[in-house]
Amino acid sequence: MSAPDNEGAIHRRPYRNIFWAIVTLFFADALVFDRSARAALVDVIVVLVLFAALFETVRSRRHAAVALILGAPAIISRLIAAFRVDSIGWGNAVLMSTALFIGFLIWNLLRDLLVGERSTSERVYGALCAYLFIGLLFSLLFTHMEFRSPGSFLLRGETISGAAESEAALVPTFTYFSFVTLTTLGYGDITPATTYARTLAFLEALIGQLYLAVMVATLVGIRVSEGLRAGDRRARGGGDEDAGAG
């Protein structure tokens, strides 16, 4: 395969690129054990994930302007947060900009899966990306809630944010909790202790189950529909050949 062919294949697979970028960066975070460097690294990892998503969204030219308007502030504010002293106002602004951009990414992914022209494999990768972004969004919401209101969540009966120096330092803990909740695995080591925390947790669990049920049914329906259309085209093609032979 030539270089232009390789470039074209990458361009046609934006969701696959985003998915592997997220997975790679999650693994990179898991391999860092230095607590002093981890807080800044977490923000940088989130920035890289958002940048990968922004790059692929803009390159596909679908809603590129909206992606830039929402994505640029989220990425810049997250990058600054990695090296800036935290404050309530700044933390709220960073969370809001990031949440808006991730919400847009989820909407854009799901919309493109349903009405866009994508291969079946790309639709699957897009569905996986949206699922991971849902988990990431809730992890940031949980983190912000616990850091601003210590005691919202308890780890084996003790406050989680007691020794946290920054909001980013809590992100790995709540990324774990978010995906455990999203998949309804529920180990029970971290528990929501306030009304708002419980509401947010059960909403994520509900969204996770509804997402899987609806998305699996949708992807199966799309695959069956594509198979039927392909069968019709082959049947028409065979009929034309028979007519021509006659």
C-alpha cells in the first residue's frame, strides 16, 4: 500500500484513531506511580485525548466550526490547569468548558453513527468512543463534586479528598469509579454519600445500560440493513446479466 493509500485509510478511520488514542493514554496514566507528577500528567492526558478528538472531528469537516469553538477553550484551559494554582472559579470554568466539549463529541459521534456514511467497523469504533467519553465525562463530574464538597464520596468509609492537593489528583480514582459505575460492576469500595452524588451515580449507571441496549440494537439493525441492500444489489446484478445473455 502506497503512502497516499495509508493516509487515506487513516482519514477514513477517525473513530478508530480516537479510540486507540484514548486507550493508549489511559494505559500511560496507569504506568505512572510518582504522585507528585501524576496530578499534572492527568490534565495533560485529558488534553491529549481532547486534542485527538478535536483533530479528527475538524479533519472530517463535519461540524468543524462548532468543534473548534467548544474544543479550543476546553483544551487550553485544561493545559493551563496543569501548571496553575487551583481556585474555585477557575476549576468551575475548566470543568464547564471540558464538559461542553465532551458532550458535543458524544452527540456528534452518535449522530454520525446514525445518519453518517461510515463502514460497519467505524460505526463500532465510534460507539466505543462515545461510551468511553461518557465514562470520562462522569469521572470529571465526580472529581469536581468531591474536591469542592469533600465527603460526597467515601472510600471504605473515609473521605477521599482529604489528602488531595489538587482536583486533578483525584481524577484517576474517579475514572476508576466512573467506569465501574457505567458498567454496573460496582465493587463497593467507593460509595456516594450525599444525595447529589447518589443521583449522579445512578444516572451514569442508567445511561450505561440504556446506551448498551440501544446501541447494540442499532448497530445490529444497521448491519442487517446493509446486508439486505448488498443482497438486493447482487440479485439485480445477476438479473441484468441473465437478461443480457438472453
